[in-house]
Amino acid sequence: MASACGAHAVHDGYTDVLYVMLPLWQAELGLGYAAVGALRSLYSGAMALFQIPAGGLADRFGAGLVLAVGTVLAAAAFPLAALGHGFVPLALALAVGGIGASVQHPIASAVVARAYHGIRSRAALGTYNFAGDVGKMALPAATALLLAVLPWRTAMWALFGLGIVAAIAILAATPPASAAGAAPGKERAHAAGGPARGGFRLLLAIGVIDTGTRSGFLTFLPFLLQAKGAELPTIGLALTLVFAGGAAGKLVCAHLGQRLGVLRTVLLTEGLTAVAILALLPLPLEAGLAILPLIGVALNGTSSVLYGTVPELVPESRRTRAFGVFYTGTIGAGALSPIVYGLLGDAVGVDRAMLAVAAMVLTTLPLALLLNRAMSRHIAEE
């Protein structure tokens, strides 16, 4: 559990440091919003592409080794970006980082789900997700502070050093697969078929939309704040506020999902996300900063419920692959959505693109109703 949470914190922190760097790279290279979105998408696309193969590598070489090597590759993106000059070297550096980051989600999630069974797995996966948001909170803020006193190329080497230390710690702390206990009792033979399979597809669809809209919102947030008069340290603070709220949301919603169920929790978090984005647009900078933690709670809270529901629909022998499929879909959505929303932002402006993000969030609500029905039929068949 400790190695999974630590890996999640570092990898998610690295991923969201990109939101701090994008305005700097845009200014240095003279990029449009579509090109900025493409850079973000290259990282996420590489991450999505290698989710499923990462599970096979972990089965062959061990979770600890694969997680450690992936962490080094994810960290290497930053010095490679610092050494390069121009859009293409930067894009290649981010692709390397995305490949390294691809190993963390499916492997660490499967390790946690293997260690905690039944309803405990939802809370455990919520804690694991909370650790990721701790990294999102800490690393972008620390990077923004470094950028205030150091050239950005120098700051990238500090991020690389952190990755090397983290890789060593992960390798030392991750237990071998044989030490992670097996789930008690027999697996349900029908768990991967019938309503369970349909439920997993609906769960994946909600996850794809949820991640895509979250990525679109976070891509545009620095530029929206810039239009309100924010400077770089304020943007770093704003991202920290969002991620702080997100960390709380993932932890709280994991436990809330146990009490309210998937349906009510998704309706609550996704509805609040849409309303909060609409409220942010007309507000001045100070008031906008004040509601960012609430946006973070709603924006990220859904994911804990979704990830924690995967083990309920998939038997243990297929969970690493199921998590790989789930993360491929969700991270793939995170890769494509900045391009789509970036093109929209170039065409209609940031404010209207944000309106489109809020509208897309609401499409998860009818899917949640269908998921609830599928899970009810699945439980009835047990």
C-alpha cells in the first residue's frame, strides 16, 4: 500500500506539473491553444497507450521493478525538455515521460485491490487516489516556487532528482506478488459477464467523460486565470487549491460512495462540477480562487467511486487487465480532450470552451442511472 500510494503521488504530481509549465512553453515557443493541447495530449496519449502492456511487464518482471523503471522514465521527461529547444524536442520529451507514467495506475491499483477485499477495496482505492492528489497538490506548488527563483530549465533537474529518489524507495518498498495475499473464497464465475460486463462498460464510459472534462478544465484554467489578471505564482496557488480540494474529494467520496452508492455519489459530484464551472466564469480573480477548492472536490471526487467499483465487477484474476483497460480509456480521454477543447478554444475563446466542458459533464448523469440498474441486476444474480 505504501509503495502504491508513493508511486501515485509522484507520478500524478509529475503529470500535473505540466499545467504549470504550459504557459511558459506557450510564451517561449509562441504556441496556440491547439498546440498547447497537443503537447498535453502527447504525454497523456503515451501514458494511455502503454497501460495494458504495463500489466504484462509487471507479471513478468515484478511490480516493484516496473514501477521503479517507470518512475525514472517519467522523471527523465523534465531534463529532456530542458535540454531540447523547439516544439519537436519538447514533444518527444513529454512522450518519454508519458511512457514512464503509464505503468503506475494499472499496477498500483491491482496491488491495492489484491491486498484489500470486498467493500474495503473501495475505501483502500480511495486512499490510493487521495495519495495521487497529494502529489498533485505538492509538486505543482513546489515547481511554481522553484520557477520564481530559478530558470525553468534548471528547475527541471530538481524534478528529475526527486524521481530517482522515489524510484529507489518504490523498488525497496514494493512486496513481491506472492506476498500480496489472495482474495478469500472463490471468484464468481459470472463476474465478467452479463450485467457485470455491461456495468463495467458503463463505468468506463462515465470515467472517460469524467476524465476528459477534468483534463479540459485544467488545461484552460491557467489561461482563464491569466485573463483575470493572475501571474505565475497565483496560477500555481490556484492549481494547488484545486488539487487540495481534489485530494479531499477523492478521500471523502470513496467513503461517501459506500454510504450513498455509486449513483447518488456520481449525480452529486458531476452536478456540482457543472454548476461550479459555470459559477467560476464571471467571478473576479479573488472570488474565483475562493471556490477552486470546491471545484476540486467535485471535479476529482467521482474518480474514487469509479476506480473503487472496478473490483466489484471484475474477478481478481482479470483485475490488472481490467484496470489497464479502464485507465487506457480514461487517460486516453485525457489525452484527446485537450486537443478537442484546444481547437474549440482557438475558435470560440476560453470562456465558451469552458461552457462546453460544463455541458459535457452533465452527460454522465443518465449513464449513472443505467450503471445503477446494471449493478442492481448483477447483485440480484449473485
